[in-house]
Amino acid sequence: MQDVGLLETMTMIMAAWLLLVGVSLWAHRQSLDLSKAILIASLRAPIQLVLLALLLHWLFDITSHWGQAGIIVGFAIIAGHNAASFFERFSHAWIAASIGLVVSCAVTLPWLVFVGAFEDTSRSIIPLGSMVVANGMNAVSIMFERLKPLQGQKEVRMKEGLHTAMISPINTLKVVGLVHMPGIFVGMVLAGSTVFAAASAQLVVLYMIVASSFTACVVSFLMVKHLHKGVVG
């Protein structure tokens, strides 16, 4: 049964991966310069998930708050490096993005633990931290991409960058329950939680993501400005 289950799982993964191959070929035909990035990311993802599965038990056994913070800072540094690739003109974009992501976690996670929304265990803090960092990384990446041309006044650039970066999280918040059925809500319902409890937990997470993404963008922009005085304006 284990072999059959593994075969079925691999078949499903390969079938889904073929969709990405098709998209990659389409992007190549349109000369969009996305094919390589799509394929590399799709091959890295399963390796990273397997490594995470192997490390998860060890991560959840961490009881020190400093240890939890260290893991989340590690997430932020890796994500900051990825976000900085969208703003290659500035050599310190990696530092700026990483600090922005760390601050976004420091602003949101302790507050939610303090008010009792989540427990302060690694089983709660580390997954939530990864969500904050991942969503913040996406927002900062979009903002950096928007700021590349460096045209107009600095206030306008920051405003436009933030507006563009916040489109996705705000849109998700607008249509949750109407168009979008978030994973936490569905997962909790399937696990046997009440619909009200699942909806409450999902709302807390969505509010956290919007607030942390905005914080990450603002802090990252200010850090870029500070590290490159006279370049950003």
C-alpha cells in the first residue's frame, strides 16, 4: 500500500508539474524571459519541501524564544535576498529587505501572542513567521520592481510602489469568503473545527498579513533610502 500511495502521489505531482512545463513553453514562445525562472523554481520546490519535512520535527521541539526568533530571522534573510533580486541597482537592497521583513515579524507576531490569538510555541510561531516573511517578500519584491525606473519625485515613487505592492493582500482581504476560500479556513473545517473558529483564525491571519506586508514595504524603502543617500533622493 505504501508503494502504491507513493506512486499515486508522484503521478499527481508530475501531472501538476506538466502544467508548469506548458506555461514555461508558452512564456518562451512569447519571449517573456520567464521560462528559466519557472522551471528552476518548480524543481527547487519539492527539494525544499522534503528538507522542511525532515526538519519540521526538530523545529517544533524548539522551546527557546530566542531560538524561534533566530529561525524567523533566517527566513527573513533568505527572503530578503530573493526580494533584492528585483532591485539590482542597489547593492544593499538585500539588507534593506531583510530588515524590513524582520521588523514586520517583530511588529505583528509578539502582539498576536500577547493578545492570545496564538500560543507562543514553535508549532505556532514558526509557521506564522514563515507566512509573514513569505507574504512580505512578495510585497517588497513587487515594490522594488515598481521602483526600478526611479522616475519622478521620491514621495510619488514610494506611494506608487506601496500601492502596487499592496494590491494582492488587499484584494485577498476584499474577496475572502466571496471568491477566495483560504487554506487555513478550509484546513480547520476539514480537521473538525467549527466554522466560526476557522473563520476567526483566518481573519486574524489575513489582518496579520496585510499589516506585516505594509510594514515590510515601508521599512525596506526607508532602509534603501538611508543606505543610498543621494541616490533615491
